[in-house]
Amino acid sequence: MPQRKRATIREVAQATGLSTAAVSYALRGLQVSEETMHRVRRAAAELGYEADPNARALASGRTGMIGVLCGSLEDLWQQSLAVGIGRSLREKDHYGLILDAAGDPDRERTLARQLRGVDGLIVQPVDPAAPFWAGIAENIPLVTIGDALKEARTAAEVVFDNQSGVTLALEYLAGRGHRRVAVLTPTLAETPDRPADRLVTAEAARLGLEVSVQTCPQGLGPAAEAARAVLRDRPSAVFCFSDSIAYGVLKAAGDLGLSVPGDVSVMGYDDHPMSELLGLTTVSWDLEGIVRSAVRLVLGAADGTLRRRRVVQKPTLRERGSVGQR
Amino acid sequence: MPQRKRATIREVAQATGLSTAAVSYALRGLQVSEETMHRVRRAAAELGYEADPNARALASGRTGMIGVLCGSLEDLWQQSLAVGIGRSLREKDHYGLILDAAGDPDRERTLARQLRGVDGLIVQPVDPAAPFWAGIAENIPLVTIGDALKEARTAAEVVFDNQSGVTLALEYLAGRGHRRVAVLTPTLAETPDRPADRLVTAEAARLGLEVSVQTCPQGLGPAAEAARAVLRDRPSAVFCFSDSIAYGVLKAAGDLGLSVPGDVSVMGYDDHPMSELLGLTTVSWDLEGIVRSAVRLVLGAADGTLRRRRVVQKPTLRERGSVGQR
DNA sequence: CATATGGGGTGAAACGGTTCACTGAAGCGA
DNA sequence: TCGCTTCAGTGAACCGTTTCACCCCATATG
């Protein structure tokens, strides 16, 4: 690797006969006269100069990098979310460093702890009650997506109104005559007391539904395998806590020769683009809005110009035909 | 934001009564005795010390960061690829910085140029013939995925044998009696002379197929819209140069009340997990293998221990039922 | 016993920017 | 003309690591 040396700011300074300070200012459009600014910029372009982000980060304390810690990128909807956030950050001259907790609180903790040198953090927490968050949130502007943290004061939060989401889904199922409903929630190894479980149980009790809650992986293959077992009990409907899981259920139903919604109804959660194609009835969130909010909040927190600190997202029910009348 | 100051290496040095050099070595398991190593590690843990990656990068010249420049993250398969690469890099103690050229050569150029402070680059080039690559590949260990670069000597390449892929697809279609085939390739604004086009045209001529090649966006909605127009001409089959496009075609077919494969056959390219669920017949690549190769190659190139420089990926045809006999 | 050997550790110079405190000159009102 | 402000630009400290060139001392070697 020859690794031809890149131009440094000193060389630009030399080429223009200015100090490095002047060059630094000029390139950022600060403090200097129009004329020198152009002179410097031209010289920089000629030399092919681009500032070393590491040196810049060390000196200025800001990296232009935002950590994006996802709950589980196995889930297609979260992939879309991460990609959306990355794109949106790029539009505001930042980079998104996408990280995957893979549904594992330990991994989440390790990643969050190790992460330094970012200006801010967008987290979709796997374990919102974990105590270690406090230490992180104190050091880095942190914005949550989904559940808010329990033990830490974060800079801001984009909260999903899961209560409404669950109510929407279960009321719809109940209204169409379903009584025995299987519920599949994402696998979160070792997270004691998943909040989703409680929501579902409470709501089901209210509606007189007989639910059985189980965890399920998010990959299509594994999810389908888990779903096959569930479908053998012949629930009248399956409520999946992510569209990715619902896709697994659809796969399993197909494999078992069950028709949807004839033999079994399937309700999703999230509304990934593919759900439209598959005709999956699902609880829908405004992905674009979530992305916009999260990015605005984290950048605001990073430079101290934060307005609102809490945005609540309301879900809607997208009726498509995977849930039948019973 | 109080931003409580994080511990520096100097504080750890003070706490242990050693020099910063000793601490630096100790934390990386170099040069020091077992005993001091433990002492330092304990002290570091107590102080909650984590090295500042920027300072480390500036001093050592390596960041532990690999740029992952994707052709278009609109495409679900490329999303999977990016996520896979990110995960694989993380397993080898590196971070993947995922960037999206969004199918636009200009964007690609800008991103590639601006990118500094990474130890290596994995690129799925939008415009492999662009001349600017030479300047980049000369400065950063660069590994391509898909098409190899034309005008630049890269560190290594993972090449897709698209010739075989196209042959596989078109021969299959021809063998099942299709003659009028519409071809949809991803939109690449302004890329003159897309290699895919030539492959298809040549192969179609050989097989006596009547093809019409058109570009198409990758998002489900836009792709479906583009597909509707194509389907009005009633080709007997549509060959899509990415599964995402195929999903759009399936959507359009559904909207128009056309059955697949009854009224129209659809052939995909890539083999995204969802294609199994949708029963899409497609040209399949070994995603895991691609990820492994790319990561191994780029890390090898970054630390100079590179063995093979070129890995060729062969496709297989995954027959699922979206292509009928004509 | 004098001399190589080498493990364990130190001090200080990088790395490539940003920013603070300051200066000289020009502009301006009184 | 004088003092005051503003503008454009400078020099050097600083950011937090890594790493190079040494040094010291204990042990093995001839």
C-alpha cells in the first residue's frame, strides 16, 4: 500500500502564505475576508485537501457522527428506520454510525459503553430499564425511539404510544369475533418484564380475549419455524409484535396449507413497505415522521438548541385483509 | 448538558503512578508485566476509562472504521448486505460506516471523496468506470462488491458473475417458452453504458428473445408505478434486475388483476429473504459468502496481510413458481 | 568479574486540526 | 487629531492518544 500522503492544512497555509489558523477559518467561512476565502478555497481544491475528521474531532470536540443503536436489525422495519435515519443525518451534514444490539441487552450495554467520539446517540432501547443508561445519557446527548428510558434523564424522546397500538390491534381482532389469539413478541433475551407483555395481557383481559404470549425470532426462517408450533394450536388469530414476525407466520401458514385469513388471521405491527404487497393488516407508524423527529431532536440536543423534548407517535390501523371475520 | 468530563489516560496514569505510555501499552496488552497490566486495567475500569477513538485515530493513523458505500439502500437486498457487513465488521472489532449513494454517481463521487479517516472502504460501485476512483483507491484500501472498477487498481474485489446470472435467468425464461420479455434494471441516473444492458441484449439475441430494457426505481411504490406501464404491453415475462423491482412488479400485477405466473411471469435477481415467502423465482447470490469475503478482504488489505485479491461469486437459480410455462 | 541481553518502564515528540488571546491597520465620530 | 471599535489575520496552546528512542536494572553468559 503506497498510501500517498494526503495534503495537510499546513501545506495549504504555505501555498497561500497564510497561517493555518486563517486557513482553518477560511475553509469554514469564518472571520476572513471574501477574497482570502476564495484564495484559500481554490488552493485547497487544487491540492485536493480535505480536513482529517479525526484531527478535527480531537481539536473541536465534535465529530459530526451520531450513533444509531438499533434494537434488532434482524427486523426489516428497523432496517428501514436505520437507513432512513442515516439518510436524514447525511442531509444535515452528519454521519450515522449504525449499530445493532441484536435484541440482546448485554450487547446493547457493551455497544453503548464503548461508544465514544459521537456527538449524539439515537437509541431504540432493548432494555429501557437498565441502570447503565444513566451514565451514558449524562455524557452524551441521547434521544430514544420507542420506549423511553426508566432510570435516566435523556435529552429527548420519541415515544411510541404502544398502548394505543395494542388497543387498536386487539379491539380490531375482538370486533371481528376472534377470541383465541396467539401473540408473538420479539425475542429479547433476559429482559425481565417486557412492557409489551403487560400491555397485551391487560388489554386482552379487558376485551375478554384468551391470549397466549410467546417470544419469536425476527428472521423469516426462524420466525416461521416458531410460528409452525404456534399454529398447530389453531388460534383463530395471531397478533405479531413486528411485521417481520408476521411474515414468518404467513410463511408457516403457507407451509402448513392454512389459508390467511380463511383458516387463521394475522395481524402485524410496524407497517413495513412489504406489508402492503402481502396484504398484511397491521398497526402502522409514521416512519418518515419518526426519522425526522429523532434526527431533529438529536442534532438539537447536540448543539444545545433543543425545543421540544418529547414527541409522541400515534399509530393507525392499516386494514388490508389478513384478518377475517370469525 | 453538563457533559461530565470523561476520564483521560493521564488520570489513569496518575492513579497508578505510571506514565501514560505504560498505561497505553498495558491496556493493549503490550510490553508490560502481567502485574502492572492488571493494576492498570483495574484502575481504568474503576475510573470508567474508555480511550477516545479520535485521539487514538489521530495518533495511530487507524480508526477501526470501514466505510461501506452502497449503491442504493432503497434496494432491500442491499440493505441486508449492508447490515450483514456491519455485523461482520463488528465481530472483528471494527465499525462499519454505512453510506448510501442512492443510485446516483454524483452522490457516490461526493461521498467517496469526502470520506477520510477510515481504514478501508467497501464499495458497491454505481459507476465502475468513473475516473475519480483511481485517486481514492490509491489512498485507501478499497474492495469492490459487484462490478470491479475499470480505471483503478483496487486492493481486492468480490466480483459477481453477472454474465452467468443473466444467462441463467434468460435461458430459464426461454426454456419455458417465453419470447417477449420486459427487462427492468435499477435507475442509475446518468450512468452511460450500463453494463447490465449489454449483457442482457447480447444474451437475449443469442436466445432469440425479444427484450425491451427499461430502468425502474427500487422503492415498492415507485417500482409498482413504473411496472404498471410495462405490464400494459403484456410481455409474457418480466425480468427484474433486483428483487425489490420484482416486488414492485408483483404489486402492479396484483393491482391490475393479473395473476402470476398465469398472466405474466416474473423473474427476480438477488434473492432477498422475502422472495421465499412471495414465491419469487430468482437468481440467487450467496449473501453470507459475499459479506465474509468482503470483510476478510478489506481487513486484510488494511493491515497488509492480503491473500487472495479476487473472489468470484457464482449465482444459482432459485426456482419458486413465479415463472410459468408459456 | 565484566559484559551482553532484554524485560519493564519513561519522557517527549508527533498526529492535524481548532480556538483563544492578541495585534496592526483601517474606519469613524466627535 | 484622538480614542474607540471593528476587521483580518497571527502565534501558540491544546485536544488525548500512540510510539520512538532511550534508560535502568536484574539476570544470564563467557
